[in-house]
Amino acid sequence: MKFEDYRISEEIKKSLEKLGFKKPTDIQFKAIPPIMKGEDVLAIAQTGTGKTAAFAIPVIDKLQFGKNRRREDGIKCVVMVPTRELALQITEVFEQIGRHTRVKTFCVYGGVEQGPQIAKLEAGIDILVATPGRLFDLVSQGHIQLHRVEILVLDEADHMLDLGFIHDIRQLITKLPRQRQTLFFSATINETIKDLAYSLVNKPVRIQISPKDPVAKNVDHSVMYVDMDDKRYFLERVVKENPDKKILVFVRTKVRAERVMKAMERVGIQSMTIHGDKEQKDRLDAMKKFKKGDVKLLIATDVSARGIDIPSVEYVVNYDLPEQPENYVHRVGRTGRGTAKGIAVSFCSPEEKPILDEIQTYLTKDIKVLEVDKDDYEATIDFSAAAKYDWKALLQEADETNDKIKASKAKKAKAKAKKKK
Ligand code: ADP
Ligand code: MG
């Protein structure tokens, strides 16, 4: 079945054609009809399979033709998402699909001033995409009314129902009409969250695409055994062997992100970082440059793993393995989106082996191993533009500096404690 044959508005069809969406993806095929009918839906489908449009198309269609609906009456649909980047991205999809309709979408998220967001809200909107924290603040201050909401969508539902967000979400749900349609979308789900999810929906239609393999089939993923200290050489090699490709690298911590960027800089490779310590404007800037392809290497922590759809990311490198097994799926799922194919490789050091085991248990299968024989391994290190540096000396120097800082901190603390006495 093609979108042409759907009973959705001509205006939406026109936008889909412009976007190059001819046929629905599996999840769209299964989710659109029950959503149009007004049923609650719990949908699980792999990364990059078009979940956004699976809810955006029917939601816009419903709001476009709703009887007795006036914008002044208030927001009709709330879409909750875990990150600012995702809020912007989903808003863009709603805007693209709703371009020829009069359905208005807007997004709010934290980390920036409230003022401009409030002004925009006052002008009236139909669909609000939001991160829970900012939404909670604006609702508490009376800038947002939720009593006319007909549809609640939770994208990345498992993450949203996870510890960090659940408090705000619970509070927000009490402000929504009981009579509403609730839609949950995610690529992964676990048992604890499942129960919670069920408690928030009413006789939901459950849709699960390929439950056996949470990794999207367009992603060719493998693991490579690399010592912690040698990872930088292997990343350098990946980058130099793939000069035209956009590569997204995931690391465990913000500090490591900066460190890897510096290591790449030393061997003449330009990159940018994105993580929770960065200003919102820098995060957006890095994302924009990477999207455009001005920067080919982006180094990220898990903040940006969820849901982000960056065109033509051809390669994902797990420089460090993710501590939460499901994040493996979300990270490698940043490539191989839509009909594109993607490659993902994970660097696993001996100390990370237990994490790898956990991930494989979660996937219920082993990850393909990329064998690197001893000569090849040595050659990768020798080949490095950094080989001319004496790394050991550099590292020692860094350690010494660290020790000095620690010693001086301890001294200060001691002095302070003395003063108190
Ligand atoms: P998910 O939320 O499942 O990870 P997205 O909604 O971000 O995936 O969509 C992934 C990519 O697939 C996007 O680039 C989107 O434009 C594309 N896409 C979605 N639906 C279709 C379709 N029906 N035909 C072609 N491409 C599509
Ligand atoms: Mg998504």
C-alpha cells in the first residue's frame, strides 16, 4: 500500500511526496490505522524505521479535521521527548508533514531562556513538543494549560519512563484530561518499564516489529578487541580509511569526549564534541555542522544517542562500550536510518569485557568479532601520526600535573578545615 491510497488529507500526502516518502515503513503501516481510530498504542520498532512519521501523520490528520477545534482553546497534542535536540528534530518533522495544513507545532526545552518560548505559546499552538523538565516548569507557572490535550505521545518511551523523568511526567499526567489518547514509541523496552507503561494506557494496541533483533537490519555491527590505551590509534585509522564518511563516536564521559578530540587534533583530524556540559548553543552548533558535513567527526556521550536522525552518518564508533546495554542499540542506531546502510564498530578493552557480555545477553546474540592479528594491530599503532610523540612521557606528565592539582587541593582543604576550627 502506498501513502497515496491512505485516507489521510491531500495536504499531508503532498508533503509526504515532497519528503520522498512513497510507501509506509512497517511501523507506519501498523501504527497509523489504530492511531487514526483513536486507540492507545504501545509501539516498539528498531532505530531508524520511521517512528516519528508513524505518529506525526495520524496526529496531524486528526487535528487538521477535528470538529469544533479552535487554536485559542489550547494545546491538543503533547509530544514528550528526552532531549532538546530531539525536541527540535521532531518539531521539524511535524512542521514538514503539516506544512500545507494549518496545524501549528512548537517546541519548548530547558537550557535556554523561557521568555521567547512563553511569547510563542501565547500566540497559540496545536501541538507542543517538549522535554519534561521545561514543560513542568511552564505548566507550574501557568504559561501552559493542558486541559484540552487529546493526545499524549511519549517518544523514546522507555527512557522517558526511566528514573530521571518519571517524577515530572507523573505530575504532568495528572494535569491531562483522563479521556485522552496515549501513544508510546520506542526502539527498546524493558520489563520494569513495561508495567509502568501499561499503567498509563487504556487497552492499548501493542505493535512490535522484529522483536528478536533490536538492532536495525541496516546496521552492520561488530566488535574489535583493543586495549584502552590503543583506542585512539584505531579511531585514527577508521577516520583515515574513511576520509569521506561522516563518523559519530561515542565515549563514556564528557572528559573523555574532550580528550579524544584533543588526541585527534594532534594527528591532524578535526572533530567536535557534544555532551551535557556544553552550552545549548554549542551543542546545536556542533550538531548543525555535523549534519551539514562541515565537520566529519563528532564525538558524543550518550546524550545524543537517543532518537537523533542525522542524514548520512555512515559510521558509528563505540570508542567506549555503553554501560547500559540498551544504549548499544540506540548508539549503533544512529546509522543505517531509513533505507541507508550503516557500519558500527565497538572497541572493547579487556576491562570492558563484562559490559560486552551484558550487551550480548541483552541482544540475545553475540556481536560479530572483527579479528585484528598481531601485525595488523602493531601496524595500526606504528602508522599513527602520533607515533612520533612519546605517549608514555606525555601521559606521565599529565599524571604528574594531576597529582600536583590534587595535592594543592588537599592542602587548601586542610587549611580551610583548620580555619573552621
Ligand atoms: P526512528 O524514530 O524509528 O528511529 P525516524 O522517525 O527518525 O526513525 O526516521 C528515520 C529516517 O527514515 C528519517 O530520515 C526519515 O526521514 C526516514 N523515513 C521515515 N519514514 C519514511 C518513509 N515512509 N519512506 C522513506 N523514508 C522514511
Ligand atoms: Mg525516533
